[in-house]
Amino acid sequence: MKTHPPIDDAFAEYEKLSLPQSSQTATAAAPAPQPKPSEFKYIGKPMPRVDGRMIVTGAARYTHDLAFDNMLIGKILRSPHACADIVSIDLSAAQALPGVKAALRLKEDRIRWAGEPVAAVAAVSESRAEEALALIKVEYKPLPHVTAPDKAMEAGAPLVQDQGNVIKSNDAVRGDVEKGFKEADVVLEKTYKTAWEVHQPTETHGSVARWDGDDLTVWDSTQAVQSVRDGLARTLAIPAGRIKVLKHYMGGGFGSKLGLGDYTVTAAKLAKMTGRPVKITLTRRENSTSVGYRPTAWMTVKAGAKKDGTLTALTVKSYNCGGVGRGDRVAAPYSDMYACPNFKIEEYSVFVNACASRAMRAPGHTQATLGLEGMMEELADALGMDPLALRMKNFAAKDKGNTGIPYSTKGLEQCYKLGAEKIGWDKRNRKPGGGSGKVRTGIGMASQIWPGTGAPGTLADIKLYPDGTVEASCGTQDIGTGTRTHMAVVAAETLGLEPKDIVIHLGNSDLPWAPGSGGSMTTPSVAPAVRDAALKAADYLKALASKKLGIPPAEIVLENRKAASKADPTKAIELKELARGIPRPLPFHGERGDIPSAFAFQTFGAEFAEVEVDTETGKIRVKKVVTAHDIGRVINRLTAESQVLGGVTQGMSAALYEEKIMDPHTGTMVNTNYHDYKVATAMDIPEIVPLFADVVDERLNNLGTKGLGEPARIPASACIANAVYNALGVHVREIPMTPARVLAALKRKEARP
Amino acid sequence: MDTPRKKKKSVSRRAFLQTMGGGAMGAGVVSRVLGKEMPAFQAGPGPMDVVASKTIALTVNGRKVKIAVEAGETLLQVLREKLQLTGAKRVCNRGECGGCTVLVGGKPVYACHTLALQVDGAEILTVEGLADGDKLHPVQEAFIDKDGYQCGFCTPGFIMASVGLLKKNPQPTFDEIRAGVSGNLCRCGNYQKIYAAVGAAAEAMRRG
């Protein structure tokens, strides 16, 4: 019996997001000359969302909100055991219950985690489906399980994967680390730990599936309509062209909705069996146990530096635990952030009986940044240096720790200046823990690196209609970051219209290809493709206007809904009037061009936190966070700020509260709701000041723009941990920094000779 | 959240149903009963046969409706599934996050945590009924202007909680705004802009 299927590697799926996609048109031109920011009317300004009215009136339809005639509700029976063999599944009683239209086995052999799908039903109502689940008789043969990574690594632990519970997942080396440590005046070695952090989007995962003959339509709460379509085609073995995946509005994903869900496949199968639409939405409990989380990382970091702060060697040994999956890789920030010729990393995956982790907002990077930036802070103290000066001392102008190719642009120095000034860097304790009294204050910071360059091959169309309608279409999705709005802003800017004039189509897998909305990919993929299409449409309109106005196209500008002579604005024609000359709806195809290979492209940034720590209770209060990011050209300042607020809030929440807790005896997750799984709430939020370096990268794409979702989140937990270190003089080194862990760290400090 | 409170340590199912019919069930008690002591308590046949369905009268967004409900049915189920008013969301379904907030008699309540039978005769306002035709409520306008949302799934709940707050306290301080929306959870983490939106709405409503 096959007990261990291939290891789930969600991280590899995530990495694929940023791989260049083959171009359909293969004619992507070099980036057009970039206008100065001052020439833009909308791009870079704070622009309210074009679909705001939909959201605030409740008209926006989320997958949860959909209902169709004859629709059935599907429910999934999940394993209560963390490890067990299924002896038998008897569906007969469930099938016999009135109102139950289909029942389905989902698992025949070994269960490897509590919450794994076993069977499913479709019934006329949710309550009937729940009753039916209770009637399914499953006989399990329970087997020993292990849910704690340290226990899984012990000899004789129950085997979770055939290869063993620990496998090497990555290693890399450059230079000579032994030589580097010999050259160092100071060498530190510390271990930093992160917890399992659950995405917990407000809209739980869910899908509605409907067949029309051989054609399948799926409405899915997803971050990636294209991947879900491709995944369904593979899994159901039907042509991709017969599948349409739609997502109009989606209530959060944070990485957990990037691929095809088993609930989606189940809904499609139940719909096929019954000939009726089937809707499956997960409960909050299922959302907690069965759709991933951020894997833990236990990272032992060793760094050597000369007296002046020059890094001579950096080594990392990391154990990542992502349940039955491979977990994240943390290497990139350690390798690339600072100039360091001698570097080595070994990464191991530890397997336990829990569902596979999934990508979560900046997978690997947030964990790595806690360790790397924690080490930089501790190293600065050991060297007697200003932590910011230590970072500047090791500034890398080239990738791979200053040993690779040059960065096209790197606005990190500007970020440091902006952030340090705004937080009042000079107010920090010169010596960590240098304050006095029961409540200590501290200021800390952390830096960030993340690609955010966008996917070559992203396509978008602008269509002009004879009635004057201008439509922008792209098979991307707006996951709450404001994609609809930035498409409208870019199209309107380029065509001399207002954002509200543009009809936006997205969230449909039939539209021109775009990558999944993860990895800060959306804006730097979609905005340049829309710009490209709009520039082509603008050329067409100028040529049309040229004939009407009798002046050369080069002398015409599109603005204020008109095509007008640059020299004489009275010579003008309304675009609506001009459109009447269009013979039929005309599409203009746009593409995001390739990424030049001679330069390295990354986003950079720094976040600064001010905290108060009660040394009696161990409670931390974050008072203020200042962020400064270099994400190239900001397309919409209003939504960009919102993304930063979200990244900081989630980072603070992970730093202080969030942890998926497993009961070692039953192998089940115990905190499966918002009450027990603590997330930051309205009363916890500090003042957050989002700043941007506004460094336009003209080589990267035709708008010089990069992504922001990940950058905002990456340094947030680490800067708070470092601020707590500055307050206490001891680094907690493990998140969440619960009061108990803070008090334990203070005891560790007292015990120090 | 304003919900009638009644201190009771525990309650039998019969007593629970009787009390519920009187509309005085405390939110905390319901949770305890539904969550722990009566796991089988669900709409549908079986245990639900104890109490037959009953027709209640509601005024929802100014429209009078009569509707048959079962004893275990929540106000949220009635709104979303029977009246197709899907603005209020089912997020936690256990009174923890405020995604389902609506106004009952002008006060914000968690609809997932309110049995339909409890609100027989009540006036309900949901996010769909807030605008005056095409004219948005100042709170709605302010959420758009300040970008008081990201994915928007929690937004109807935040808006209704904010409207409830401003009805009770038209000039809230910053801390009163925070406390006023503290029963609502935004996982995207846009609180700062939500505070700004509520503040701006209060200002706009003062100016008229």
C-alpha cells in the first residue's frame, strides 16, 4: 500500500510564480521612455478605488455570497486522527438520508494529519449535509503520530515520510567561511525561532462548481484564477479550454489561496455526479486545520565581523517544519542582503503529522529576516556600533552578497534615512537595555529584500468601442490590493480619461494571462501590460485625430477626455466623438516585457518600531511603526499605504500573538477559531507611518514599478523583536514574543555572568 | 456589541428554547449552549423537531417581511439565505469577529449570534439598506475616500458598527472610535484607515 504520496512542496509552487512565462506575442518592446512623475495626473497619486461603491454597499459578490437555482451544499468529512489507516468507509446511511444527493470517498489509504479529507456529501441544505457527514461510518486503525518538530527529529519517532522525518532541502556556499571566521574580531552564534502562523482570511476557502455539458465553470475564492483552471484540467483530466474560473471578490488569502484546493475538486466532482451546482465553503475550524500555515524555522545563525563592522563570514543552519510538506526555504535574505564574501547555508525539512504548510506572505523571507536582522542587532551591540551604521557598512550594491551582478536600482539608503528620521532613531537606547524602571522603551529596525519584479509574459488588452467605451481586461485578480483601480488609473492616464471611465474586466481565467496574485507579482506584471496596450490604443486614437484635426499625430495629446493639439488646445476633438470613427470594437494587445538579465532587481526597505515592555508582566505594546520602502514607482499611493498598514499589522500580530498550537496527545490543532487563535485587533494597532523612496527603475518595465505586498510584511516582526531587544538588552529570539517568553528572556539576562 | 444580557450559569434545552421564544436570551449563554452543551443543536430534522418552525415579522431595510424560521436559525442565515442580503458575512460564525454586524433597533449586533426568533418584530438595517437611493451614507463615503478596506469582506460589518457608534456618539474621540469598532476584525489590517474613515464620517455628519 502506498502510504506516503509525493511530498507537498507549496514553496516550489510559489517560486514558480516568478519564473518567466513564455510569451504569446514575443514582441515585447523595450520599455518606453518614462515620463517624469510630475507629468502624471493620476499615477502615483492617492486614488480611491473605482469599485469602492460595490464594497461599501454590500453589492460586491464574494464566492460565499453566490447561490444558484438547484444549488447543493457540499461538506467534507475530515479525519479526527493525526495518523491512521482507513479500514473502511460506509457511505450508505448518509446516502439514504433524504435530501442527500451524492456522497464520495476522498481517501482510501493512510491518513497523515488530523483534518485530512476522508469523504464528502452534497445535500439540499447545509444542515442536511452536516447530518449526512455524521452518518458516514469510517473505521480507522489509529497509528502513532508526532506533531512537534523536536520530537519528530528524535530516534524512534513515528515515521511521517518514507525518506525519514528530516531531509536536507537546500544548501549553498560561496567563499570560504572558515577563513572568514578566522579573520573576524567578533563571532556570534544565536538561534532564532518562528511559530506556525495561520493565514486565517476572513472569507474561508470555498468554491461553487457548475457543469454545462462538458464545460465546467468554477467560482473560487482564489488568488490565482489561471492556476486553478490549469490545476482542475490536470486533476479532472479534461481540456483546460473547457474550464472557466471566476473570482469577482475574495475575502483575503495571504498565500493560502494560490493553488487548486481539494474542496474545489470535490465540488466539481459532486456537481458532475448530481448534475447540479455544488457549493463548498469551509468552516472557520476547517480553515484553521486544513489549508496551510506558515512553516516554522529554527535558524542557528553564526556571523563574524571585523572591529569596523565588516562582515567576514555568515553561516546558517535552518530546520523548517511544514507538517507533511517541505516547508519554506529561508536562504535568500541571508545570502543577498549584506556584503559578505563567505557564506554557507544548510536547510532541512522536518516532517510531522500536520497538514502541509502553504506559502504565506513572503514565505521564507519573514522567518529569515527575524534571524538575520536579529543577528545584525546583536552583532552591533557586541561591536559597540550603531545598528544602522553596521548595516550601511555592509551595504551590497550587487546581488549575492555583493559578489554578483549590480542592482539596477537600490533605494535602501534613502529608506534608512527616511525611516530613521521619522522614528527618531537618536532616541533609542545607545546600549540595549540601557533604560530604567518597570516599563522599558526601545527602538529597533529591520531591513527587507524581495524580488517583486513581475512576470514576463503577462498580457492585457485595451478595447475601444464605437460608442466610446474603453475596456481594460486582464486575467489577473483583485485580492484586495486595488488591482481594478490601478488598471483603471494606468489606462486613464495613458488615454487622457478618468479612472471611472474605464470598464475593468479581471478575475476570469478566459482573459489574457496574468500570474497568480502572490509574491508581490500583480502590480509589476499587470500595470506595465495595461500601459503597453493603452499606449498602442493611444497611438491609434492620435492617428485618427490627426486626420480629423489636420495636424500630425506627434503634435496631439490625449487629455481631459479629448485629443488636442499640443500647440493650440482649441484644436481638439472629444474622444467620445472620435470613437464614432472606429469601425468595430478594436482590441489592442499589451504585454509586460522581459526583465533585462544584466542587472539584478529587488525591492528594498526598512521598518522601524518603537515599543514599551512591562518587565513585570512581560507584555509588549507597540507604540509606533515607521516604514520606508523602495518599490520603484508607486502606482496608487492610497492603496499602497493600505498594503503597508496590513503588512505591519500582520507582522506585529505574528511577533506578539499568533501560533497554531497542536495537542501532542491527540495530534490535533486546539486553537481553531478567532478567539483562541489570537490575531491583532483594533485595540492593538500602533500608529503606522508608511513612507516610500520613490526610486523609479526604468530598466525593469515601462512604468518602473515593483511589488509591495511582501515587502511591507517582511521586516515587521523582526523590527519589533529588535525594538524589544533595544528595550530589554536581551533578544527574545522566538516569536510570538508572549509574556512568558519575554519573562524567560529576562531571566536568561539575569543569569548571564 | 449591544445584546441583551442575562446572567445564567447553564440552561437546559427546554429552558433554553422557552427563553429564546421570549427573546431575552443572552449572547454569551447562546454560545455556551450551542458550542459545548448541545453540539447536536442544528437546523433540520431530528433534534429540531422539538420546536416547529414559526413565522416571524421583520422590517428589513424598511421593507416588512414575514418569514418562517426554525428555532436554531440565526438572523444571519435568514438575511443571507432567505432574503438574499449577503452584505453581512459569515466569517467566524461564533460572535468573535463582527463580520456579520447589522443594526437591530438601531444598535449593532452580531447577526451570526442572534437567533431569528429573538428579533421577531424588530427593525433590521443591513449595509444594503444604508444608502439613500444613489446617495451613500457619510460612513460609506468616508470608507471609500480613506480606503478603509482592502479585501472588503469585513467592510459591511465595520460600516454597520461605525454607523451604530455614530448614532450613539456623534462626536467620538480617537479612543472611542477604536473601542467602537473593537468588536470587528480586519485580517488585512487596515484599522488605521478605518479609524480615519469613522472620524471623517463623524465630521461630515456634523457639518450635515
